[in-house]
Amino acid sequence: MQPPSGDTFDDVSGITNEEPVIKIGEDRDGPVLELDATEWSVDALAMALRTNLEQWPQGVSIWIDHPSGETDDLLTRLGFEIQRDLFRMERSLPMEQRTDIETRSFVVDQDEEEWCQVNNRAFAWHREQSGWTPELVRERQAESWFDPDGFLIHHREGRIAAFCWTKIHESETPPIGEVYVIAVDPDFHGLGLGRALTLAGYQHLGDSGITRAMLYVDADNTPAVTLYRDIGLEVEVVRRLHQK
């Protein structure tokens, strides 16, 4: 799982491509700014944020990659509070561990409603991942990266018990494969399906020629982080959400 994805972002930058950038977009809760703290001095970031925040006095979210005590202090002075951290975890493919769990591809115009029900039960607690609708799924289906063969569905008792939705980022060099969303219906917890579906997703990506794997996970989701470390993923980037 990852921070807001599929939204439209504009770059706010200097004269050249080497200048630091703030990406401005929007999610269901309002404006979203994204930036990499390693690109900015604290003074330059303070000036850029004050300029951009003039148009949104409240209801703004800011995602900062590679946060520090200095960026935390700056955002506190600007009236923001830390909400959560995400880990971007990565490793090479193929993986040493494998699975033979049975899956099928997502069927467009058939699975949307049931998938939303399972997803929303699994993520009832989650800010971004809860509240999916068939319309939102269709928006993702219109994205260039969508591939139903990489959207793996596992059935038990005649219904969707778990799934792993993968995504290939062709813009990265080399292209990197992401486990974009993975979940198990609460009725089927405790059966090891989370591990099996994660492995199945990365097996699919590896079989597609992808040599790098990644995902996003909440830093305080200790069981998930432990699982991902166990299959060889390591934290490469910390993303911190500040909200006002």
C-alpha cells in the first residue's frame, strides 16, 4: 500500500530540472503536497511552503521523504502535526521464497463490486485505502499501468478471500514492480494468505522480467513490516505525513 496514488500532481520548481520540487495534488481529504527533504535547505523549504500554503489555510497534507528533526520542527512552526510514517521497502527479484497458492486474474466489469467490499473490510481503519468504490477502481483501470493479469485474486468458499494488486513503474530505471495493494478478508485471517499473496505478486512481477521489488507499508504496522523483512525487503525511504 502506498500514499495517494493516481492523483494529478503539478511540479513547483525553479528554473532548471536540478531545482528542488514540490508536487501539488489532491486526495479525498483535500490538497496534498509531496517533496524530498534531501533536495532542500531548511530556509528554502520554509519559504517555498509558506508561499504555497497561502492558498490553503487549513486541510492540507504534506508528505516528506527523508524527514529529519529540522523538517519536523519547521512543519510544527507552520501549524502541522505528524500523522504517520510510511516505509518504502525494496529488494531484488526473483525472491528465494516461493508459493504455489492458486490465484486468477482480476476480471474487469465483474470483480469490482466484490473486490471493493473485501478491500474496505480489510482496510476499515485506514485513511487512504478504505472507502474504495467501483468508480474509483475504474479510474485506476484507465491508467496506463493497469494490468488485470497483475491483479491476483485468491478464492475460498466461493468468494474473494485475498488479493494482491501489482503495479510496474516503467519510469524508474530499471523498472520496479510494486505490490500496490494487498489484503486478506478478515474472515480468512490466520491462514498465512498475506505472505502467500505477497510472494505470488512478486513471482508474477519476476516472471514479467522485473528485477526490482518495492512496496509501501505503515511504519507502525509491525506484523506487516516483520513479514516483509522476512522475505528480504528492506527500508529504503521513510515518508512522513504532516497534516493541518
